[in-house]
Amino acid sequence: MPRLQLVTGDLTRERVDAIVNAANSTLLGGGGVDGAIHRAGGPAILEECRALRETVLVDGLGTGEAVATTAGLLDAQWVIHTVGPVWPGHGAEADARRELLTSAYRSSLFLAAELGAESIAFPAISAGVYGWPLADAARVAIDAVSGASDTPGLVRFVLLSASTHAVFAQAAADAGVDAES
């Protein structure tokens, strides 16, 4: 299992090999984390995203999938873009969508390892404008990372507030996962 860290801060200021972008399927920027990464990383990220859309991702990036681009002006080598699912509400649909959220984390980890990244920083995927309940999003994130077989040596969750940090710390404790705070 990788070394797991939970920090409160700004994802765009992280010094890691790969920063994960909670992207939308168009890869052309948006609000929240996606917009912040595109603004801080500069035009090179958008240029590579446009090239991907014109060639291998004509229909966009699927939910739960991941793709890498340059990190532009960010202090990282790559941005790994992944699309998390929108919260469907409770019930059978939530279980299916939870698998897609797990896949967003695992696809990102697999791609980071494939690129040779030794460190990766994640936001709380789907827990913002996509409406995923924070406690459940944290459980899925911690379970996905702790259960992954091929990961960078350091996995960091960069959380926007102390309250979000506390929810992730509780999810790690509940799962019996040692996370540095």
C-alpha cells in the first residue's frame, strides 16, 4: 500500500509528479477543481486536451476513465484528468455509480504508475458540483486507494477545508488505513 497523506490546501500548489483533475467529459475546462487546474496550469493543458478530443477522444472521456496531459505551469509533470460520476441519489443506481467513482481513482492510479509517477495528489472527486455526499465520497476514495495494486509510492488527498479533511480522516480510520495528516 502507498504512503497516504491527507492535507488541507490548494491542489494547484502541490509539488508531486501527477495532479489529478476532477474533469468533465469534454476535457475543455469547467468550474471547481477543473477550472482551477486549467487556470493555474496555463494554456498548454487545454492545448493537449483539445488535441486529445480531435484524435483519440472524439466523444470525450468516459466516466471512471483517465488520461494524462502536461501539467503546464503547475509544479508537476502530468495532470491526470478523470471523470467522476454525478450522484444519482440513494438506491441501486448509487451502487453502480459508486463503482464508477472507484474506477476514477483506480484508473488515475494505474495511469500514474504507468507514467512512472512516484507521487500523486487527488481532490475529492465528485464531492463538489457533482453532488456526491462527502462521507461516502471519502469512503470510496480511501477504499479505492488502499485496495489498488499498482500505485505511486505517495498518494496525497488535497482537501479544501478542515471539515473535509476531518471527514477523510474519519473514513481512513474507519477503514483501518493509516493516513498521515
